[in-house]
Amino acid sequence: MGRVYLTGAGPGDVELLTVKALRVIREADVIIYDRLANPELLKEAKNGCEFVYVGKEDGRHIMPQDDINEVIYQNALKHKSVVRLKGGDPFVFGRGGEEALYLLERNVKFEIIPGITSAISAPAYAGIPVTHRGVAVSFRVVTGHESPNKKVSQIPWETFKTDDTIIFLMGLHNLPKISKKLIEIGKAADYPVAVISKGTTKDQSVVVGTLENIVEKAKDVPTPALIVVGKVVELREQLKWFEGNA
């Protein structure tokens, strides 16, 4: 029985990988990776390392989560060191908790290696601090990928009224709903919004607007993208350090 490393690959920039994550990637016998993990990281693997792609994106899943759990488990039966490489942080909407519980139930040893989440790093690369003295003393990270088939939303929209900064991950396709809901609960139509695509990479792009016009302004933005709602977005004009440096 091997050991599984549920490993955060960071937000995209390969230099934002942790030292520990790099070590286990180099020692791995097999790497099970998803769509948001930068494929450049696989070049760090040793000769003979196996690669298993289990990526997901809207409408196209290589395999459902239950099958991914089983793939991880079966590889732990065959290999000494199994790296499950996940974009961002495995415990921030990465379903790492589900994978850990699956392994725990089968007596497989595992470790969690946190990664830098895009929820904070992508705004930082866009020149948007998620907190700022006198502007925002808190921030909320929300899934933007809730299934349209859900009869009852798990997102507590009414509680967002007084939030300083709200970050929606994986929410680009639901941007019209997000904007509409936030205006319905009392956010001003001219409240600042930014959509950050492919954050921290050389292909990063940022669109800034308001709740009222961001859907139209961001209609051609490619995924993966996240949404930042809050007055901190206004700081971008002064702090956009990354453009021109990539």
C-alpha cells in the first residue's frame, strides 16, 4: 500500500508551486492530474513516472468524481508514491476532502499539501488586494459553479449584502445570474466587478466593469476565470503590476 499526496499545484504560474509539492512531484511513481494543474509541472517528474489525466470542465468530464476516487485508490495499491495534482488548493473547491475521505475509508495513508489558491493570487496578479485598509476588512470565497439543476440553491445570497469583497470561483458561465442576484439583494448596479481569466499566467487578461455591465463586457473572456466583486477592484488602476512583466 502506497501513500497518496493530495497536492495543490497553485494557480498557474509554475513558480508559485510550494517546495514540498515540487519534492513529491519529483519523487512520484504516478501523477494523477487535473485540467487546472499547469502541465509544465509534469516535466519535473522522474523517468518512468506514469501520468493519468482526470480533468474536468463544463460539459466535458473525462470521468466522474467517484471514478477519480477509485483511480487514486487503485494506484495506491500498485505504487509507493501517488501524487494527486490539483489546480490551486485541494481543499478550496477542489474536492480534496472527498478524495481524502475515500482513502481514509480504505486505510490508505495520505498527506495534504496545500497550494496557493487562485482566489487570492489571481486578484493579486491583477493588482486587486482582496483586503485593504479602509476599503475591505473581509472577503468571501464562493463557488460560482452551482448546478442549474439544483432545486434549492446552497448559496446564501441574502448574507452577501454587507460583504466587502466576494470572489466567485468557476463562475464565468453563471455571471448573468451572479450579477442579477447581487443587485436583487441590494448591491448597487454600479458596484465594481473584475473578471480575471487565466490568472498568474502569461495569458492573463482582466476585464473591469460593474454589476450592471460586466456580463456584456466579459462575454468573450476565456475560461478558467474568476470574478471579484467589491470596491477593492478600484485599486487595480494603480496596482496593476503584472501587465507588461509577464
